Amino acid sequence: MQDFAQEFMTALSLILSGDSELLNIVFLSLKVSLLAVFFGALVGMPLGAALAVGRFPGRRALIVLVNALMGLPPVVVGLCVYLMLSRSGPLGVLQLLYTPTAMIIAQFVLVTPIIAALTRQTVESLDAEYTEQLRSLGLSRLASVPVLLWDGRIALLTAFLAGFGRAIAEVGAVIIVGGNINHVTRVMTTTIALETSKGNLSLALALGVILIAIAIAVNAAVSLLARGAAPQRGELSHA
Amino acid sequence: MRDFPLPGSEYPRLEATALKIARGGKTLLDVASLTLDGPGPTLILGPNGAGKSLLLRCLHGLIEADSGQIWQDDRPLDASQRARQAMVFQRPVLLRRSVAANLDFVLKRQGMARKARAERIHELLCEGGLQDKARQSARSLSVGEGQRLAILRALAARPEILFLDEPTSALDPGATQKIETLIRRASARGTKILMVTHDIGQARRLGADIVLMWGGKVAEHRPAHGFFETPQSQAAQAFLGGALVP
């Protein structure tokens, strides 16, 4: 117990001293996950909106598929991206394996279905409310999409944060495609796994504290945004 | 006291012929012929399920009838004709934006310049008594204020025809009175009002002519005075006598 307390104090001093190795790992983690979520949103939000307002054969099956992909196991995603990027794989020529780009690709695959599915839910429920009014105002189905996305912006930001929460906390995919190379592809989660196995608990704990702080901050942001989007005084829904 | 313009002013003319809608083998709407023109609001009365809202949605082009034709000013209803119409629903659908932004949304679509939009928004908000709530979130308004905003938004583009689907059904008498004032003013300015209501008292207060829907059909269409004083159809007599089911 005393050892643990000592490790914890060392971890805190690492954080407070602004240890450069620690900061590099944190910055790389944020960079990889934010870029993955950014690109995931670029693809996931239009895809979710199309699933919500589009009417085409196979739409229901696609919705089921996207929902199912929300629960993709990270290690399987890591394995698939590894096979694609490995020297003998179809994208091997790009030589991306064991680079931060490979990690971004893996996390992109993980978060895009989450963002698409949450966007679909948001836009679909808003569309059910708005559809007659927007048609009455002369908007076509296609012209309605930007209105629905803008009016669902708070819920869509929540989808973005949910994707970020998933990306920043996962370890399975990035450790396979990134290789956990020191100063190159080592992120918070992979460092925690490695340093714990080596017995270097202070660095692992310091990163754990930061990771938990980020998770709490993301959840607090989601909660605040959800409260902002919730019905307010005099809400019309009871009419 | 009514402040409708005198007969003879230019009002749009809406005609429906042989309008039919059936679902699951049941006829929901079967209007042989209906002509709506002239000054003053047309109030559409009838019990639940009589086809009032369906008729309104058909005339506004939100629902396509299985058969039949709708004409506006002697031309078949098309997108350009629909652009001269507006509709307010029973439950106001307000965009998740400020009160002013809800009005601005419609005005922007009209291609109005920024300054003209600001002036028009101020004018509309003053008319609806919402000038102090311009920056407030539209969804934080009370139900009555929200419905007033929905009507102002519908009037923003100065429609020739305004469809109102039971706009006061969830409101108390004070809020209802404010809505009725807005409707009267719009009518006095030349907008043809077509309004569905359950409230016979409201139909007496506002209606220049009354359409009674009964089992999907137009049971009677007459000037309000005649309709209430000497109802001719059995349906009208039953409805005014308090019958609830067609």
C-alpha cells in the first residue's frame, strides 16, 4: 500500500513537473484521436444524415450494419488495418504501418460507425418533427439536410465527443498498427500497458490519471451539452 | 367586430374537384367539389376523423390525393402556387434557434437583403408582441408565444393563403384571443385564411364562411351566419347539436 502511495506521488509529480516524455505521449494521443474523430465526422455525419433522410433499397440493412459496427472490437480492427497496411497487403506500398497515420486510420474505422449511427438517430428524430414544416416552407428533402444538421448541432457535437471518448481510450487497435514505438507511435493507452508490464508504475499511473481526467472532461462536456439541448421552461413538446 | 375587407377585393381562389384519398380500403377524404374564395376566413369544422386536417394538407400540397384536382387562381396547384401559401400546424414546429432567427430563416429564403430582413423581423415581432424575446431561444417560449411565432413566421413571406390547423387547440382563452387577433389582422390585409377548428365559438367569432366536414365529405359549405342560424344538412344540425361521431 505504501509502495502504491509512493508511486502515485511520483506520478503526480511527473504530471505537475510537466515531464517532456509524458507530455509528448499525451500530445500524440490527442493528435491521433482528434484527427481520427475529425475524419470520422467528415464521413460519419453525411453518412448518418443520408441514412436518416434517404429512402433507398437496403437502407434498413445498412442501418443495422452501422449500428452493429458501433461495437467493433478494437483488436479486430487493428488486425484488419494491419493486414491492409502490411508489406504484403493491398496498401503496403504506402508504408504506413507503425506510423501515427496507421493509428489514425485504425481509430477512424472504430469511430466512424459511432458518429454515423448517432448522427442518424439525431437527424431522423429531428426530421420526424420538422418534415411537414420544412416541406410547407418549400424545402426539398435534400435542402432539409443542412437545416436538420444545424438544428441538431448540439446532439451532433455529443456524437463527436462520444467518438473521441472511444478513440482516446482504446488500446487494441493502435498497439497492433502503431507498434508502440518510443517517441514515434507511443500513446497513453499503449504506454500504460507497456510500463505496467515493466513495473514502471509511476509513468503508467500518471498517464492513467490524465486519461481519466480527459474521460471525465469529455463526459462532463457531453452531459452539459445534453442539458443545453434538453427541453427548457415552456417547452412546446407538451402542446 | 370583424374587420375583414369588403367583398370585391382581390382574393385567391382555391378549388378542389373529385378529391379522394383512401387508405386500407377506407375512404378518408371524398370531396366532390369545393370552392374557397372571397374575403374573410373560411373555418373548417367537423368531428375527429372527419378529414379536416387531411383536406388542409391536400390543399397545401403536403399530401397528394389518390385522385382529383386542386386549382389555385384557375391554375393547377404547383410549386410556384404553393410558394404563395403557408401553413401553421396544431403543434408549432419551431427551429432550434432564436425567435428572430426563426423569422429570418423564411425571409432569407425569399432572398431579402439583410437590412430589409431586420426591419421585417422587427415589424413582425411587434405585431405578435414578441419584440422583447427576439434573442430568446424559440423553444423556451410558452406554448401560446410559440404558436404566435409560428403564425408570424408563416406570415413573414406575405402568403396569399394561410392554412391553420387547430392553432389554438392547446391554448387558454387569453392566448387564443391573441392568436385570433393575429388572424383577423392577416385576413384584413388580404391573406385568405383557411382554418380548422373544433371550437364552434371560435368559428362563430372568426368565420366568414364555414365548411363542415363529415365522414371525409363536405357536408355543408355556407356563409357563417346562415350555417349557424339555419343549418341545412343533417350533419350540420347534428354537429351543432353536440353530436360527436359522424
